Amino acid sequence: MYEISDEPIDYAEEIGNIIVHFTKKGRPVILEILDASEFLAETTKITMRSFDETPVEVPS
């Protein structure tokens, strides 16, 4: 979880693998990443590239 603000939470919405908690005015308060280890592993695979732009294999 990543806390953006300490304002009171009114509601939450799930957007893919992320749950965003909002205030009554629609401001985000907390970001919650579901299956965070899998999310980070996939994000790392996508963003890591060698100098010649070929994907870098990351062992599991």
C-alpha cells in the first residue's frame, strides 16, 4: 500500500490490480496493489532492457 494523503476515506474503486481509496471529493488517499510481488516482477521484466533495447530476462 502507498498512502498519498491522511484524509478520511469515503470509497474505493478497483482498477485492474490496483484498488484506489478516495475522499468524498474524489481525491486519492491510498493505492493498494493486489498481488504486489507478481505486479513488480512483471513490471521489472517490462522495464528492464539492455543497451540495445532487447528485453532482459529476469530469473524467477
